[in-house]
Amino acid sequence: MSHILLTLKSLKSASVIAAILIALATLLVFLPAVDNGFVSWDDATNLVDNPYFRGFTKVHLKWIWTNHLLSHYVPLTWMSFALDYRIWGREARGYHLTNVLLHSFNAGLFYLLSLTLLRRCVPTKAFSSTGALLPGAVFAALLFSLHPLRVESVAWVTERRDVLSGFFLLLALLAYLRASAPGPAQPTQSKYYLACFAFFVLAILSKEIAVVLPAILLLLDVYPLKRLGGGAGRWFGPSVRWVWLEKIPFFAVALADAAMTLHVGAQQHLLPSVGKFGWIPRIAITVYAMAFYLLKTLIPTNLSPLYPLTPHNTGLTVPVAISLAVVLSITFAAIVLRRRFPALLVIWLSFAVTLLPVSGIFQAGAQVAADRYTYLSCMGWALLAGAAFAWCWHALDSSWGRGLIALVGLLVLVTLSGLTRAQIRIWQDSDTLWSRAVSVEPSAVACENLGSSLFTEGDVVGAMDQFRQAIALKPQDAIAHVGMGMALLDLRRWDEAAGELRLASELMPSLAQAHNGLGNILAVQGKIDEAIAEFQQAVTIRPDNRIFQKNLERALAMKVHPEQRNAWDASRQPR
């Protein structure tokens, strides 16, 4: 007995050192992301062109704590951006460094979480004698933190919300495990319970995905805590009533946040109706994405910033049928093996629950899946891999056996690190990002974003090629027609530019850029009254846009002073 206690004490000190080393290893692998810039994938809207978060005055704080920019309510994430601005100004390097540091901290926290769960799940007496828990937790943590699927959440500044909410969620889980003694009818320790709830609120204020935590806590109550289930009265009887009651505050906060998110999404027209996007496509997307994430976890190649919705992943197709077979097979296996391997069912359900808010059921956006959605959902698979590593370490109780398993684990981690470094370079700038998306799977969104990036750099011909490809892929894409119109305007091909911009405004009347571009053309042609009407429409749609307001003011001034009409030069048009 004394030998076991001494071993556990040494494990405790070793675990702190291991957590620090894991964080440092993660920092080393992701450090090149610090040299990346902002990219044209919401970074402009959120950070580059947004003055409202740049400070801690009453005006700034009011905006930070009340805005729903791009349908997100993430005030703590905005507070972290405000702090970055106070330290770094507009320098992208500082924002990237914060993301990398947060992810490195998360790697260390996930190691502690893995070690805690492994101790709860495995026969500690047997494993402690062979020291298998620590290497298993180390492997789990590094598999999670060094995986290329993490790159999008870390190397994309806008996705600060992933790493920040992940930080608080990991702290909440650690607090809950500390609060909850294993076994039936065991109430939680109040100080750790309150800490868990506080971290949960902070996580939700960092990103809405944290609403899944109450369901995850209930799954942990089933296994490995065994506070729920296992016999009659162990689900809803008096002995487990407190297990349910203590979750009420969590579910209340989660439901309130989910309701607000859905309401804002509907107001901003980001959630297509069931009539417009039926249940069959939604279910197909959900099933396809689940299998897709499993595949990319095992074989993380051909990763892209955008996996577009296409007919082959939104209908009754062979890829969807294969995905359904995979999902049903794993579900069946998890249920059949639930008594012998309860962890498999808990991990599978956690995976499904965490993906639910970003699944096809609540489809939003042009993507069928996204690497960033794996940041929380795939933690369970890393933990399962760590448990398998620990089991092998325990079973191969010899120097050559452990050397072999260590070598295999090292090769896996080195390979993942190399893929991660390559993936970080893809997020270096907008050109490399969207060139990658176009090369993996061309889509209208990827082509128009690459076109916009090329246009900003002055490559008008290259931009037009991308806008043409976007229009070919999606003829009704108003954004692509605006891009083509602005490129033609830059080349002073007025009539062709006007045709593209008029078509864009017909396809999407709320597209302010189309009205502003058309106003520019009309002003150049001396049609001031028509130009004023277009500029007024643009300002009505986007009253916060200074360029649109300035164009309207210039056009009104020219109406008063007709002799200045020839002063409207195409070279002054904004790109």
C-alpha cells in the first residue's frame, strides 16, 4: 500500500512537469503561426476594419458586451482582442501569439484532464505499478494538440473563440471531476461545483459551442463517475435526484444562450428555413460530417479552410450512404460493447453532442464541415488513443516492448507535427489560404475570395479569372458578380462593369457594394442624380461604411457644383 501511495505522489509531481513540457512542445510546433498575417476570412470584418473593439472606454465596452457581429455573442473573446490591441495595435503577430499561447495552455490542461480520467477509468493499482498512466496521458495530450485539425482554430485569428472557450471548458471539466466523488448518491463539493459553473459561463461568453457542457457532464456522471445508471432507481430515483438538480443552472444558461444565438441567426438570415433547406439535406450533411471528421482524424491530409456544400454531400448519394453505414456501425458497436467498454459509448455520444450545434441540423454557412469544429469534439478520440497507449505500455512490461511502443508513438507525433507545420503555412496570407481551398475543392466562395485577394494586390486579370470561375460554378452568386464588376470598373470598361453590378443588385438587393460600385460608374459618366440614388441605397444598407458616405457627400456636392463633375476619376475608386 505504501508503495502505491509513494508511486502516486511521484506521479503527481511528474504530471506537473509533463504538463509544462507538453505546453512547451505545442508552443514550439505552432510558433511559426506568429509570422502569419490576417486573412480575408472574417478577419477584416472582425478586426482589420473594425474600430469598435479597440479600447476599454465606455463606448468600446458597450459595443463589446452588446454586439452580435456575424451572429456571434462572444464578449470575452472581444475583451481579449481589445487587450491585444492595447499591447500590439494592429500588428497581426501579437494576435497570433495569443492564440498560440492559449492553445499551448490547453494542451497542458488536456493532459491533466486525460490523466484524471484515466485514473478514474482504469484499475489504478495494476497500472500504477507499471507507470502506464502518465505516458498514456502524455500521448493523448500531444495527439490532441499537435494534430493538423487544430491549425484552423489556432492559426486563424478570428477563431480565438475556439481556443479561449476551450481553455475555460477544460478548467470546468477539471473542476467538475474534482468536485464529484465517484459512486452513487455522492453530492458535489460546493467550491469546485461553483468553480465549474463559473468556468462554464466564461466559456459560453467566449463561444456559443460551450452550451454542450451540461450534456457532457451528464455523460461523465454515467462513466467514469458512475453517479448515474447501473440499476433500478439509478437514473431518476431519489438517490440520484441531486445529480439532476445540480445541472439545472447549467442547462438554464445553455438554453438561454442557444435561444439567443438562434434568434440572432434568424434575424441576420444566416439560418436557412426548413422549407428552403429540407430535412433530408440537413440529415445527410450531419451524417457525412461525422464520418468526415473521423476520416480526417485518422488521415489528416488535403485539409482546407472550406469544404463546400455540394450535391454529393447533401443528398441520397453514395458518399452519404457510406457515411451513414460508418455512423450506424460505430453506434451499434458502442451500444453492444457498452458494458465491457463503456468509455467507447460515452466518447461517441460526446462526439455527437459536441457536433450537434454546428451540424447540418442547424445548417449555417456554405460549408459541409470545418476543421475548427473538431477542437472540442475530437478530444474524446485523443483520450481513447491515450488509453490504448497506456494499455500497451502496461501490457508490454519490458524495456524492448516499451521502447517499441514509445517509438511508434513518437513517429505518429512527429508525422502529425510535420503536417501541422505545413498546414500553418497555408494560413500565412489570403492568397495561400484561398489557393489551397481552390486546389482541394473549387467552390464559388473560394474562387471569389481568392479573386478579391488578387484584386486587392493589383492583379486585376488574375482576379477576373477567379470571378469567372466562381460565376461558372454558381451563376447566381451576387458576390462574384460584384467582384467582376469592380474589376471591370478598374479597367474602365464602364458598360460591362455596370451590367455586372446591376445583375448583382438584382440577385441581392441588400448588397451595398453593388450599389456603391454602380454609383461610381454613374458618377464617372456624369449621371449624378442616378449616382446619388445608388449611393443613398448603399448608405441605407451600410450606414457605418465611411467610403459609401464619402461617395454620397461627393456626389451631392457635384450636384450643387456641376462644373466639378469631370473631377470624378476612376483611379479614385476604392478596391
